[in-house]
Amino acid sequence: MPRKTTISLIKCDVGSLAGHYIVPQPLLSVAEKNLKAAAKEGLINAYYVFNAGDDLQLLMVHEKGESNPNVHKLAWDTFKEAADKALKLKLYGAGQDILKTAFSGNIRGMGPGVAEMEIEERGSDPIVVLAADKTSAGAFNFPLFRTFADPMNTAGLVIDPDMAGGFKFEVIDTMENKKVVLKSPEEMYELIALIGTVQRYMISHVWRARDDLICAAGSVTRLSQIAGKYVGKDDPVAIVRAQHGLPAVGEVLVPFMHSYLVEGWMRGSHWGPIMPVGMKDAKCTAFDGPPRLVALGLQIANGKIACDDDGKPMIADLFDDPAFDLARREAMEYASMLRRMGEFEPARLGPDEMEYTTLQQVLDKIKERFKSA
Ligand code: F6R
Ligand code: MG
Ligand code: MG
């Protein structure tokens, strides 16, 4: 029986330094302490704590399956403890993504974002983890489409017989809370019709069509939909499996050679250019951005993350590379163009998508002054 290993990536904005800039060391240390203890107890086999801007990211590898209440509780308790620490330190937005106070078995729907994938370990299993700040899950529709469906992006779709059957995409309708599976290439146009609407439809899973091998899992929460009003952030995460009959790591990364526009950025209310960065630059500055994206490469090995000689997980900081200088440069060019437009659409999101809006107050204030035109 091949080993079944689960990769859980759970993230939360628990509070940050200097506004919404970065998760500071004391909060990362809380996570490090708790995950280390959980690994010692045997709940998880391996972990890596990192940040994407102001989001605390818990990458955990274990054999307990997806939606495991104990693994989710570990994440929940860790976020609560880190948020308490943030509150004591008077850091900004302490506990901002924690919607409820009592844990009820699954962290989904409680504020934090979750991407999970249970895999049967192959001979060697390379994984790419994507984590973005100041944007939402629809930001991954475009690169996931390009990686798994676009033959101009992924050479393997054309020249690797193991990929010839194409891929299946599970798409969530976040407004209606429904999901549908579409198969590419046969239903590529229908797929694009949905996922091109990045504010509503989001890719949650991808499988290889010929054998249903799981290849990608993304977080697809819309906190505003859960809470009924704007409350916290949906900064997204995704786990992508690569190589040997799947897109190569390089084919997962090539969509990020160029910047593209995503919703989020300042006050979650603007279109902004995605900027792929190394972990040292995973921090948002200009206009609370531009939206940053990190990519971590790792190998799953015997229920753990492959480690170095000192037992530390080996993590490749994939965007820490001059190959992405062009995208970073483009991101700043697009950023300067968009900011020149100020609060005029399409630089600013349409009224239904803005996290903050004063439109109703403005209309209320001047309603008596409107005359028939
Ligand atoms: C966007 C984000 C920030 C804040 C902005 C205002 O996701 O977190 O851009 O929206 O800094 O924050 P407040 O209203 O907390 O001052
Ligand atoms: Mg924040
Ligand atoms: Mg964030």
C-alpha cells in the first residue's frame, strides 16, 4: 500500500507590525513552539512556519488526513495564542481573521484560510506551495489555468504522454456556495468562462484526468460571504504537486514570469499587480502592496518534508531568483500606472467588490439635493 500523507497549509492574519506589513518574530515564535511540540507528540510529522506579508502560515505534514480535528485545532489554538500575544504587544489588527471564539472541529469557515491535500506518495513528490498577501483566492485562477490547461505554458501537455488526457478542475461558486468539475481540454472554454470571473469562481482542486491523481488544492474562502459583511482578509494559499507526469516545477512557475492584475491591495478595494518575491521581500509597503506572492519548493519524503543533515526541512525559496526580476519590474510599472488613476475605476474595484466604501453615506448625505435629470 503506498503511504498516504497529508499536507495542510493553514494561514491567518493574527496581527502585524507597522500596520499590515509583516508577521513579526514573536508571533512566528509562538507558531514554531506549538508546531514543534505537536511534532514531538506525533500529531504532525513535519512543519514549516513562515509568513506572506501579514499572514502567519503553518505548513504541516502528517498522516491524519484532511480536515482532521486535532490538526485543525492545533492551528486554531496557535492562531489564538499568537493573536493574544499580538494584542499584548499592541500590534496592529490583532486577531483580525479570527471570526469566532469557540472551535467546533474544523477551522474552515472560522476565518483562517486552508489548503489541504492527501496524497499517495510517489517515488519522489515535489511540491510547490504558493502564498499571497493583499489579494484573494481568485488570484490563482489564472496561473493554475495556465499550468494545468494551457499548452503554450506547459510543454508537458503536448509532449508528455502521461499528461495527454488533460486535467479536471473543481470550481467553487463562492456566491451560491456550489461547486462543479470541468475537464480540460474538452471543456476549456466553459472553464475559462467561469474562472475568468475571478471575484466569484475559484479553483479549489485540480486532478489529472486519466487517473484522478490529485495535483492542486487551493484555499477558497470569502470571509465576507461567511460573516455576511466585510470582516477579515482572504489572502490565498495553494499547494501544487509537480513533475513526473504532472507539470514540472518550472511549468508551475512560468506563469509568474509576468505580472498580472489581482483584486485586493489597499483596503482590499483595488486592482493591483501581483509581485512574485523571495521570502525576504514578502512584506507589503507601497499602497499596502503591491500584492506579494511567495513560492516554496519542497519534497515530501516518508510522511515528512525532506530534511538536511541537521534534520531541518529543506525549503527552496523559488521566487528568490533573477528569473522573476522582469515580473517585479512589470509589477511596479503597472502599480505606478494604476495609482496615477487614484480612486477612479478600473483602478478601484467596482462598488460591489470593495471592502470599504462610503458610497452609501455619500448618497444619503446628498439625497435631498438630487433633482430629476
Ligand atoms: C488590505 C489591508 C490594508 C488595510 C489598510 C487600512 O488587505 O489589510 O490595505 O485595509 O491598511 O487598514 P485599517 O482600516 O485597519 O486602518
Ligand atoms: Mg493585516
Ligand atoms: Mg494579509
